[in-house]
Amino acid sequence: MSRLHALATRALHLLDPEDAHGLTLKALGLGLGPRAPAPDPILATRLAGLDLPTCLGLAAGFDKNAEVFGPMLAAGFGFVECGTVTPLAQAGNPRPRLFRLSEDQAVINRMGFNNEGLEPFARRLAQRGPGLVGANIGANKDAADRIGDYVTGLERLWGLASYFTINISSPNTPGLRALQTRAALEELLGRLATSRDGLPDSGRVPIFLKVAPDLEDGEVEAIVETVLTNGLSGIIVSNTTISRPPLISRHAGEAGGLSGAPLKVLAQSMMGRFSAVSAGRIPLIGAGGIASGADAYDRIRAGASAIQVYSALVYAGPGLVTDIGHDLAARLRADGFASVQEAVGAW
């Protein structure tokens, strides 16, 4: 990370977290973000038919309204996931709703799917250039038919996004995580599969499911089998947690989803569970608590074919992806791997 970007990141911490994030988006839109060199070829991989220039991606939540996917690709991410977007614009939960837990290198958010809605999102995606940009879709808080909202999002953005992620794991929309139960998930994925099969090039656009790290025994097996039955392309493990490992920040008691360093152990464990159950039948994408090349390498060896980062950027800035990439490439070579694919699940 350049000295200038490091100073900017520290300065932003003097502001309210949500205001700082908004200012970051404006700066990126003005071309003030880092520009990374071409990634190390050893980091390139193929995921669900997508050729990633590097296995390191940006998780949803950073670019909710598809405003800065270009600058984030230029910063060195191999793929950028925008959203979560809902059919209708919604304000989300009352502020304050985003908290830095600096002493814990963590974040708690209860944003509540605040976004501008599908139409502005779609217009921006329609103007995108090269690079892999995904759309993370969700349901409006007051939707009469939540599953219908996912279908609407898929159909409106079809042909505009490189891939889709079905977000049923945010803890900040009441009742949303209930869609992870087997019966609800079968209905959701079944309706989405029916919609997808009626769209052009239906087999060429991957659809991933993003799950919570707070799953009970038996739920992992049910999710894997339902995903496979309905022909989805992969599973993102995982979203934020509603659990609270030991924390020291004064914001530790805030309600919402916890992300960042304290999530790492839980997300790593959940990746191991999904890897064991899926047994190579479906790709897995690792997210949660990844802040270094060592973290990324551990998640890959636990079964992840690709990685997503977000909360660590709050503390290190967008140039962190380059540092992670350098370290990950060195670790792969040190252990004799010629590619990311060779290291997947190789404990």
C-alpha cells in the first residue's frame, strides 16, 4: 500500500464509519484509488466457468450500488461483487448502523440492505467494461413475496452481471436467515432454477449461494444437497456472524453482524465443514476474517477455490489486496504448488 493511501485510510478513521465509507466511494469514483500491477500468474484460477486473473475478490457490501467496480478491479481484485441490491430502493436501518471495533480489527453492521434499487444498479452494470463483476441480490424488508424478489433481481440483471449471488444470510433483515432451512431453501432455489432455465444462455452464468457461519448440525448437509439438486454453481462461506467471540472494543455489544478478524476461526471451521460435505462436488468461495496471505492460504487449503475480502480493507485500505496476493503467491510456491487449484483442500 502506498504511503498516500495509508495516510488516507488513517484519516478516514477520524470520521463516522458510514461517512468515511461514502467518502471512500467518492474518491474511488474520482480515480484516486490504487492501481495494482498485473497479478502473479500463479494466482489465476477457473471458478464455475469464470476465468479469474486472481483468486482474490471483493465481497459484497463495499459497493452496494455498483458505483466503483471499475476502480476496485484496477486496485487488483480478480472479481468484484456488487450489492446487496433489492428490487426497490430502501433506506435500511436507522443510523448509527456501522461500527468499527478497532481494537479487535473488526466491524459490526446492521445496515439492513440499504441500496438504491435495481434500476440504477442495472444502468451502471450495463456500462461496465472488461472484468468480472457479480451481482449480490436480496429481498426488500417489507416484500410480500421474498422469493419473488430474488427472481425479480435475477431476471432484471440477467446478461449484465458475470455471476449472481443469492444472499439469504444477512442477519439484518428480519426472518431472512429462515430461508436457509431446507424447505424454504428448496422453494427458493427451485423457483430461481425455473426462472434461470427460461433465460438466454442459462447454463453460462454462475449462481452462488451465500450462507451464514452460524449453522446448526445437519444444515450444512441440507444446503449442499439442495444447491446441487437445483444446479447452482457454488457456495460462498460465509457471511457475518451473530455470535460474539471475546471482544474488547466498546462497541462489542452493538447488535448486527460481526465481521473481520474475530470471524476468522468460525469461518475457517465452516469452510472445513462445507468442504467435507461437498467432497469436491461444488466450488466453495471463502470469506470472513481474511486479512493476509496466510489467512487466504489457510482458507484455500481448507477447501476454498477463491477468496473474498472486505472488512480488512477498513483498516488497511484497498491496496491490501496486492499485499495479500504477493504473500499468497510466495506461500503457494514455497509448498511446491504450481497453481491455486492444486492447493484447494490440500491440508
